[in-house]
Amino acid sequence: MSELNVLGGELEVCGTDPVTGFHRDGTCTVGPQDVGLHAVCAVMTAEFLAYMREVGNDLSTPRPEWGFPGLVSGDRWCVVAVRWLQAYDAGLACPVVLAATSERALDVVPLDALRAHSVDVPGDARDLT
């Protein structure tokens, strides 16, 4: 059975430019191999990216050896649920796309926290920055 989103519906695509997801299929599907729970479909902001770098999770520096382009504001990316919650607790959470966030995020993040930061965004959110 495929994973559902946090709203109980079909898990939608999070991002394809760059291609996100633990499985690099554009979705925040977790599956048994993803022990980090890359489950939250997050819309990057400059503040969130700076905070992630500060706490040792640099998402903005390109890492070509891993096929990672580096993220910029507006990119949609499946982030580790614990990391998103950490930013939330610090008051620096970025927006999330609920329909593209795996129900497995609820193992770590309260639905109310996700709802408080939910946003409907187009496939290319760079126009919002």
C-alpha cells in the first residue's frame, strides 16, 4: 500500500526541480529504509536554510558528488521531520505542503504544527520569493 499524506489523502509530488525525496522520486515517501524520515514537504526560505546550516544540516551548498544541487528559497524539498520540528521549536519553521507531506511525519511532528505552517504553492514556488 502506498503512503498517504498527513490529511489522509494520496501523497502528492513534493518537488521535481530539484528532484527531492529519500528515493529521489519527487515524493516524500519514507519507506522502511529511510530511518531519518524525510517526510515533510517543505518550501525553503532563506531563514530556514540559514538555520539548517547553523545546526549542521547544510542544505544550500551544492554537493555534486552526491548529485545534490544545493537549495534556494522557493525550492520544495523533503526534509527530515525531526529537523523541521527543531526549526519549528526555534521559531524558524518554513512553510509545508500538507498534501505532499507523508503521514509518517506525524510520528514526530504534531499535525497542528504542520497546519500552522501549511501553504498551497505552485509546482515552482520560486515566484513567491
